Amino acid sequence: MSEKVLNILLAEDDPNFGIVLKDYLELHDYNVTLCKDGCLAITAFRKGEFDLCILDVMMPKKDGFTLAREIKKLKPEAPLIFLTAKSMKDDMLEGFKIGADDYITKPFDSEVLLYKIKAVLNRKGGQTLEKAVPAEYTIGRYRFLHKLRQLHHNGIEQRLSPKESELLLMLCQHLNDVLPREIALQRIWHEDNYFTARSMDVYIAKLRKYLKEDPSVEIINIHGQGYRLCIQNGVML
């Protein structure tokens, strides 16, 4: 059975930015309805079924905050993400008071937005269109069973915490490539700030300790970017 394709309502008055963002999200298998102002967006919302709404704050005819209030009256559980060029604390608080699930300031990394969308849908119990995750990875001399949160080496089993397992999975998925710090923080901790970044550093140190018995396996810190899982002269499935 095929997975349900999720529907996103995108309200954005900048036509060029709106089209680029719509195309990007559709490349990642979402159906996107783009509306250039709040009035068109609320009409579309009444007519359609949407799993998530992404709303620009500054729009003609009806601003994003007003639009969000009307959406919440029609469907209180509707997930909302605000897009805005404004980063003032009062505006952010206003958005969260209305019921926003997240708030992202322009300009932003589109991949970060993608993970914010997935995080919001996961919290709301919705489906996401993640590719199937292999049940087992071979990392040098280690066997990593993600769903069981187990790391095996020489007959010894290391139990992983949920965050350790999720972080190792993301490193495996970015093998020999950089896992951007902000993407891991948004996906696992659902927040990117000083304290969550320090927490992630602690988890990276734990994973290095678990993998230290195989010198061909290394987690490298890429300054200012993130981490990279490297396997020298080895194979990972």
C-alpha cells in the first residue's frame, strides 16, 4: 500500500520565493497549495484538507496572524509554522500564543525547514514520508540495530538511549558526508540553541566511546558545520 501524500497550505505573498519553496517541498513528496495572500489562503483551507499550514506573517489583505486565528477556529488541531522576516520577540510570542508549532525567520536553510516540518508532523502524530530505514547497519566491525537500539561488537551488546540511537542513525545516513548540526538538533531535540548544542556534543562523545574499539571508524568534528562519520577501508550496509 502506498503512503499517504501529505498536503501543505503555503501562504506567501512573494511570488518568486513562494514558487521556489513550493517546488522544493514538492520535490520531497508533499502536495503544496500556494496562496499569495491571507484571503485566498483561508478560502483554500475551507475547501481542502491540509496536514500542515506554513504562513508568512506579512501578507496583503489578511496577515498571517489573523489567518492563523481563523484556521484555528475552523480546525484547532491544525499544525502551523510561521515564516517571517521579522525576528522581534513580541512577534514570536504572538505567533506561539495563537498556537504556532514553530517559527522560522527568513532567510533560512530550506533543509532545516524540511526537518521542522517533519518534527511538527511527528509531534502531531501525522505521517512523514521518510525513506525506509534499514533494520541493521554494519559500521566497520560493529552491527547497529537501530530499532532495537543495540550496537554489537565481538559478541558484546551496547544498549543505546533513544537519542544516541537516533543520532547514530543520522550519522549513518550521512556516511562520509557532513551531518549538519542544526538538522540533527531540530530532528532529535526539536530545538537549536546553546544548551541543546552542548547536549549533542555530549552524545557525540558517548558514540565515539562506544565505537573506539575499531580504529577504522571515526566521528569527525567539522568546525562550524556538524559531524561526519567516516569508515576507512571498510563497508557499511
